[in-house]
Amino acid sequence: MFEIDTYKVQLVKEGSAEYAHIYADCPENAGEIIAQYLKGVDREHFVVLMVDIKNHVIGINTVSMGTLCGSLVSPREVFKPAILSNAASIILGHNHPSGNTEPSKEDIATTKRLVEAGKLMDIPVLDHVIVNVVTSDCTSLKEEGFVR
């Protein structure tokens, strides 16, 4: 006889905060939520907003923390909180510590990869927003044509 471990998978709420917007129905609202969540960070953070069918943000999760100029992002880590929270879709977001919200080649490649993963998992990526956490300015990769 062999033993096989059994596991219980669950989502654990770490806390909550008040935000000016609860709907991520445009890049500016998503950008404000992400900028407020990341306020004061000193390096790049990649986050996922979990969204219900009415574009109501039901949760935020930090997927990875990087260096001053980048972070590693795995589709497995991006979609895990979305699956556990029963999100209908997700919005990706990250900051550039430099304050420049223009997407890098790596940002574009990562976005395209995650959009394709979302299609396979039936959890659409609605947008990827790059924010300046000081001014809340943002760039939407959907508006730039990289999320389809």
C-alpha cells in the first residue's frame, strides 16, 4: 500500500481597503485602484485584479515583486487567485518605479502570453494597465492594441 496526500485548496482573505472606484470599467479606474494598492512601493509589483461579470473588482492579488526594472510573471501564479475567487475575468497591472508608463517589449510579450493563457482557461484578460503610483497616470495595453 502507498499513501497519497490529500489537500484542501482555499482562498484566504488577507484584508481589505477602501477605494474610490470598485468597478474596473475603464483603464483609468483600474489604474487608480492599482496605484492606490501599490502606493509607496519601491520596486516593480505585478498584480491581478479579479473581476466579476459586471466588471466589479472582487479582489486584488500581488503576483510578483521584482527589482527596480522588472519582475517575473508566471501564468500559473496569475490565474491561481482568479480561479480560487471564481473571477469571470482579470485585469493585469504593474507599476514602473521610474514613473514612465510606456510598455516595454517584455511587458508586451508577457501580456500576449497571458491573454493566450486566459483564452485557454476561459478567464479573459480584459486589460493590462501600467501605472505611475505617484500620479495614478496609466497606460492601457488594450488601448494600445496588445489585448484582444
